[in-house]
Amino acid sequence: MKHTTSIIKLFSLALFVLVGTACIDNFDKINQKDYQVDKEELGREGYNVGASLKGLQGLVIPTEEHLYQFVEALAAGAFSGYIGCTVEWTAKFETYNPPTDWQEAPFSDLITRTYPFYRDLLDETEDPVALALGKLLRVTIMHRVTDMYGPIPYSKIISKTGEVSLTVPYDSQEEVYKQMFKELDEVSDVLKENLNLSTEAFRKFDDVYQGDLSKWLKFTNSLKLRMAMRLTYVPEMKEEARRIAEEAVTAGVITQNADNAFLKVEENRAAMVFNNWNDQRVGGDIISYMNGYKDPRREKMFTTVKVTDQETWMEVDGYAGIRIGIDVVSKDEMIGAYSKPIITSASPYMWMNAAEITFLRAEGALRGWNMGGEAKDLYNQAIVLSFEQYGATGADAYIANATDMPQAYDDPKYEYTDYEGPRSTITIAWEEGDNYFERNLERIITQKWIANFPLGVEAWSEYRRTGYPHLLPVIKNKSGGAIDTDHMIRRLWYPPIEYSENLSNIKLAIGILGGPDNGGTRLWWDKKPYANP
């Protein structure tokens, strides 16, 4: 791993936004590898709008390999039980003590790379569809940021006169969500009015749906559903969450894999994190669950390993995951002991799939909402959709399995085995009856967590919201007491650059946050009482 751009330089880029000048050369080249044609060339061909839209698409799940690693692998991927680190770093996200420059990426890098593209789009066109797609992409990117941090600068970044500034007061997370719901409604209105527009209008600039606005409309409604479900434990928002969720489902969400949101790129550079750098391996949490369930999707998702312990001569031959939150002694010894995600340079980036949205509908139905079906049926449909997405067989038998449970974590290196037993006893098959509400909720979230791999930010957010799936606590908690090991990290803290460059606003933001700026403070929607560890 190599972090090539200092965050101080990135924040200095924000200065050009204040005066409305064009993006400087260094910024334009950040994602040039993904799209090949740079902005000057696109401008000569009249494709500046496309450059902005493609730039925003490349930031939803970051396509630049270093930013992807910081956000999706080192931070959220670890916090969600998906991805563990193999490198001998003693300071890192998963032990709650990341170096200063690591702290900048999920906040400063994402924000300072997003808004130049968005500002340029506003400057370059009055086309309502292009502006709607840009607005939708901004919401999608910044929703992930607010779910990592809480209060963020959002509604005030763009003034009524069109000026853009990053050193503005933060919005509370409640304000961010309400503004985003409003903007998603605006996007929906524009897309519905233009459904007859030929796909050729935006095909060149759309690496997700190739110009199909009907699919973008389903994605918009699905994002509303995802966000609405986040509010289920906020007392004053429960009815509003239901209203928004039901409205989204009625309007039409993603229900089949043909409508999955996958970003297609010429080269998936995130593959380097696992295949070239070998800095990460699959987490022990998800492997333990899927091994216990004898999940047929494993062969589509992960590589196998064969490890023999030289002292005990015990052998692991199959799928093995690394314990998250450890101090690695030797990378060379680690990389061959644990499974990798199956990802190549030709793989697309997953943003959202039909399985997730159907699991969300299952949860809504479990809560008594009108989700277009019964909770059990939607839960089973979601599992089938995930199997179909991976081309795996055996979904019916998997759904009917009422006996298999997650395994206890078994470390191939025989150092971090969990001798306390499985973290959960939840089985797969649905249990009938209102008294099984919580167990069925755990089923939904656990199966959604499996189906959503490797979407770390979403999985970590749902873990914080619901407490599921039950994850292994980190071995090394180096937060100095700020984070409770049993309750895990609840948010990322603001990077030091905010304190030096935006002090007055960061002080106000912390007041809005309602607790200290550390990883133990819960977000606005993180309201479910903690279960006993």
C-alpha cells in the first residue's frame, strides 16, 4: 500500500473551489487510469458532462486503489467483519489507532474529490437529467460519509448563488438525512419525467446502467429504502421511516439481478489490494458463519487454503479467515494461511444488489410495513437472489436448513482461535410466530451481511443499527479506552486537518454530535440498546 497524495495537498485543492477556477491537472489525473481519457480531451469532444458523471461514479465505491483500500478494506471492511489486515502494522483502523494520514482518506479525500466533479457539472450543463444523476451520485457518496462520521458539511457547501465552499458549518446527521430524502425525491421526479429518453443520451457516460433511466429510478428508490431502514430505532423517526420505505417500494425498487448496480470499469484496481499487495485477507467472521452454514456461495466468493501446523500437524483444507484486530508478526506467514476474495482486474464494483433490497423489504414486512410481500417469503426470495447472483446452486436446501449454525472461529495459525464457541446460534430457516421477531431479524441481517460482501460501509452501518451479525471483538484495542471492546467502534473521528483548517466549524460539529469526537460516540440513528456481550 502506498498513500501517494498528502491530505494537506488535497485540502489545498479545496481553495480552487472557493474561487470557481477549473480543476487543476493533478486532480484530473487521480482517476485517469480508470477512464483513460483525461478531462482536457473530453472537453475537446464536448464531453465535460460525462467526465463529471464518470468521476462521481468512481467515488461511490472508490475505484482508485489506495482510496478503496483505506475506506473499504482497512476501515469499514474490518469493522464489518469482512476483511482483515496481513501486514505488520501496529497502528491501523482495526486496532482503533490508525496513523494520521490514514484518518484523512474516508473523510477529507472523499469530500475533496467529490465536489470538484459536482461543481463542474453544475457549471457545465442545465440538462435536468444530467443534473439529477449528478445529484443522485452525490447523495450516494455522501450518505456513506455521514454513516461513517455523523455530522458532515452538506447542505451549505453549495450556496443559493451556486458558489461552493468546503469550509462551511456542518449539518447534523438528522439534517443530512432529511436533505438527502428531499433530493432523492427531486431526482425521482426528473427521472420519471424522462423515462422515454433514449439510452443513447447517456450511454457513453454511464458505466452502471448504460443510460437506462428506468434502472436509475429503481436504484434511487432502493437507496431511499436503504436509508429509511437506518432510522428504525430513532424514536421520533419511526413513522417517517415507514412512510418513506413504503413509498419507495410502491414506486419500484430493485427486485431482480438484472437491475443490480454494478460499476463496470476497464480495470478493477482494487484487485491489487488482495492479489498484488496481499495486504488483506477475508475476515474470520464471515468465513466462520459461511463455513458453519456449509454455504455453497463460498466457492464463488473466496479462495481456498491448505495449511498444516508444524507443531500439531493439524491441517486446514478449505476456507479460512483472519482474525480482525490483531498485531501481525510476519506478513509472509499470513498471506498463505487465509482465503482471499475472488476478484480480478475484470470484476465490476458492486454498489447495490437485489438481494439486499429484498432483505430490506423482508425486515420492513417483519415490522408490519407494506413491503409487497410477507417477511418469510421476501427473506427466502432474497437468499435465492443472492445464489442466482453468484451462479450458485442449492438455494432451496439452504433456505430449509434449520440445524446448521455458525462455527466458532478456528485460526489456521492456532493463535487466535475463539474457544468460547460460536458468536451466534442463529440458523437459516425462518421461524414462525411473533415471539421470534428478534431471531428472525438476526436471520435477515446475517443473510444480508453475507449477500452484501464486500460492501463494508453498509455492513458496518447495519451492524451498528441492529447489533447483527454477532462479530468477534478485536484482540488489540488501542483506543486508550475511548472505544468499548464489547460494543466495537461506532464511528470514525474527524481527521486532524479539520482542527487546523476548520476549527470553528468542527467545534460546532462536535456539539451537534452529542459526544466526544472519538470512535465510542454513537451516531444519531444508532439508538438500539446494547445487548449483553
